[in-house]
Amino acid sequence: MSDTQRSHWLQTLQDRVNMFAEQFELDEVETGAFRDFVVTTARDQFKVGNKNGIGWAFKQMREGKMTPRPAQQPV
């Protein structure tokens, strides 16, 4: 994932948190704590999902059900 995509994903998430915080009239401290909680949880879940996906892919390759793709050359 490129830095631009990552930044866009994070910015979108933060924008949604801010809209939610405004809806419930949270102050700056509450909004910051809520934002930190949401972003940390999202990152942790992504890491777990990514790790599980990689493990699954390697298992499929070991079992011969999948062949590795050649690495793509940078543009």
C-alpha cells in the first residue's frame, strides 16, 4: 500500500471519528481519546488480519494449492 493510500485511509477514518465526536458533542480531550482508541484498534485488527492472510497464503503454497507470483518491478 502506498503512502498516499495509507494517508487517505487514515484521514478518512479520522474524519469519520470527528463527525461522530461532533454528533455527540465531545470536547477536544474526549475526541482525542476516542480517535486514539479507534485508530489503534483499527491498526491492530489490520495487523492480525494481514498476519493471518499471509499465514494462509504460505500454507496454500506449501500444500501446492497456490503458486507464488513473481515480484513486480517498481515503476
